[in-house]
Amino acid sequence: MSNNDNGGGGCLTMVFVAYFVFAIVAAIAIMIALLGVGVAFVYGIFKGITVPRRAFRTLTNADVVTPQKVVAGEVFKTKPTGYMEGYPWDPAWPNYFPYQMEKDFKAVRVETKRTRQKFTAGINSMLDENDEGLLALGYKIVFIPARVVFNVLVTASAWLVISVMTIVARAMQGVQWAVSSVRKSKEKKEREKFEGDIVCTHCFNKIDMPAFKCPGCGALHRDLTPGRLGINERICQCGAILPVGLMNASKELEASCPHCEVTLPQGVGTRRLVTIPVFGPVSSGKTWFLSSLTRHLSDPTLGNEVVPLDQGSEARMVEWQNRAQSGQGPDKTPEQQQDGIAIHLNPGKDNEMEIHLMDSAGENFFDAEQTKRLLYFDHTRVLALVIDPLSIDDVKMGLNKDQIAEHKPADQTSNGSYGAVVDRLRDGGMDVGDKRLAVIVTKADVINSSSQFDPISSNSDEIKDWLIRNGADDLIRRIDLDFDSVKYFAVDSRPRSEMNGQFDPLRVLQWAAGASSDPAEEKEKEHV
């Protein structure tokens, strides 16, 4: 064998060995690269899934949606409407979905980017430190694919988490909206069913939602309906937990009128409201009628629980009671006094109600313009016209000077007062026929105690006929044209125990509250 043959075989062997070594090195490099990719795969998923946790731990005050930001208008895209229109948003923590969630999502995106940058910076630093020779090549083979895989997996995992959170958040928003709508509708229908209206007895405005005071910090919450500031409860800026919904809040929190800021009675809106606004000329007996009504309502034999709902109501009821016990009638209502008397009546049988007896001086009923400030006429379902029978011309003509001095008939008939109120309602665009009218003839005991007068009955139809016979026919004709539902009552000043139910002012309240029948008239029918 020649030397050339020996040299050729040696070269072939070296090539084979070199190839073999290269294959082994390549295989090892690939295995290490795959191992690096696998580690990067697992680590990338782990870091991506845990991005939200790290993001939330690094949240700063600037990232938290606070009540202060709500009030400043930095949270909600729209200005307050409805009950809060014209005011800042209530100082409370908003629902997590979607308001804080949006801040959290932003933090997750920032943390995802920071995680990628940190990992990439570490890989780049390692490559920069080993940028020569085979070791550098090995690092590049291992870590460049790992860097790519890690960044992809971190982003994908974080995106997956955010996607799941978004789906949950949108679903929760839908649930919140549905629950809020159902709760609002349910409460509205429930209050309409038992006529749970709210009317301020100071400014006479009808109130859809009182302002409620936080017991912790005193902050006013003007809209405690379920919504973006809480579905089942509200967390005030001070951390106090407030009930949501008018009926729940009214039982626990101090309520005030959003118009005049006067404190409202506890529990407003949770019981039926019966408003009886009396109107008539000066000295027709309006205040006397209300005085008699409150005293009879408090008669222990009836078993009623009667509680004045504010200090002013309590003071007037005590004054009326004291004057009655001393044989005196109530003082004339001052011309500027317009506050009503608010009473919580609980006769039992789940029939509690809030009664507003609205009294205003006769000077306020000279014309329609003067009655415009008496807003309670707009909201009430019942009107109560007071007629002094001694002021009717045909009756007044039969009085001598001594009788006039003793009984002090009204200077004017009730025609003017009636026209002032009805015209004012019509001028406001109201259909007067939608309201009910109680016509209250006072001083029935004076009429029936003298033979010179035509006796008056307690029956509605007979009272109407009596008024027509004695000169009030023009007024009665107009009443018949204006109102679809009218009831006539005669009341007197005797103690309730002597009335036998016939001339009791409580009959007016029973009718105004919607009683199906009049006990006194039922009794009269039994004797026919």
C-alpha cells in the first residue's frame, strides 16, 4: 500500500471524527436549547399568570379609584343626573366592575411589559458578558430562543388572564345592571302600591329621593338607589356601610329634603302618605277642624298609636289639646305660617300611614296668584274645602248681632277660596277632576242647636241639598262641573263621645285615606 493511500485514509478518519464531534456538540446544543426553551416556556407561563398578582401589589394611591376622585368627576365619564343633578357625585367607593377594574387592567399591562423588559435585559446582559468564542455561540443558541419564547408566553398568558377577567367583568356589569334595574323597579312599584309618597312639610316640594346623611362623617348621599356606587350596600368615604334603596335607607339614616335641607321624619317613603290640605276663607274653621281632628285621632278608646313626626307638629298638637281642655278654640293661623302637621298613625293591622294636615291662613286664598307658593296642592290626591255655614248669605241674614259676635262667621263665603285654588291648579296644567274633593261644613252644632236654622244632617247627599237650599247653589254647581269624586261632611265642636260618629271629623280622614264606606252613613241606613 502506498503512502498516498495512508494519507487519504487518515484525512477521511479526521473528517469523520470532526463530523461526529460536531454532531454530538450540535445535539447537545439543541438539547440544551430545547431545555432552555422548555424552561422559558414554563417560566413564561408562570410569570404571565402571576402578572396580575404582582401588578396589584405594586398599585399606588394614584392607581386606586377613591371617593375623592368620584366627587372630583375623575371616575365617571358623565356628569351626575337624576337626584344628583347639579351636585357632585356622592362621596362613596364605586363598584369594582368596571371602574377599579380598568385601573387594574392598565397596571397588568404595565407589569407585563416590565416583566418582558426585565427578562430580556438579563439575557442581553449575559450575552454581552460572553460575546466571544464557542461559549458565546452556546449562549446565543440557548438564550435567544428562550428569550423569544418567554416574551411570547408572558404576553399570551397575561392576555389570557386579562381576557378571562374581562369576560367576568362584563358579565358582572350585566348582572349589576339587571339587579339594579329590578331593585329600582320593584321598590318603585311597591311604593306606588301603598302610595308611599314623600312631601316636605316645610317647602311643600314632592321628593323622589331624600338626601341621606352618613352616620359616620355626616356626608350627604343624594342618590342611594342601586347603581354604580353600590348594588346591595354603599361604602361611604369614611368607610361606613350604608343601606341601598330608599326604603332601606329611610329606616336607618337621617333623611333631609334635597330642596330646603330640612330634616325629614324617620321612615319617610316606607308608609302610606295621606295629605289633607284644607282651604277656605278667613275664620271659616280650618284650624279648628284640624285641631278637632288631631284630638279625636288621639282618643285612647280608638287604640291608635299617634306620634308627631317633628317638633313643630308636636308643639301645635299640645297647644291645641291644652286650649281645648280649657274650653278655648285654637288660635287663628298666622298669615305667614304655612307648615303642615305631620303625624305617624299606626292603627294596627299593618295599616300605618303618615298624615300631613296642611293648614294655611285664609288670607292666602284671596286669588290664584297667592296660592302658587302652596305647592302641596299640586301633589295631593285629596282637597278639603271648608265652608262656614254661617257665612252663606241666606243663613247669615238670619243672625242677630249677638249671634254674629258669639259665633264669628267668616267674612266671605268659600266661593272665592274655591275659585283661587281650582284656577291655580288649572293654570298649572292639572286636571282637577283627577283629584277628590271633601267639602267640610263646620259649626254643625251651632246650626242644629237653634230652631231658627234648617237642621243639617251628616249624610253627604243631604248636606249637599242643605247647601243648595240655603244659598250655596252656585258653588255646588261649579263643584259638580269640576270634580268627579266629591264627598260632603258636616262637623261640629262637641267632644267625640257625644257625637255618636255622625259629625266626627275623623270621617274626613277615613274617606281621604280611601275607606270603602262611611261608618256614620252606614249607621244612618240601618235606621231607615
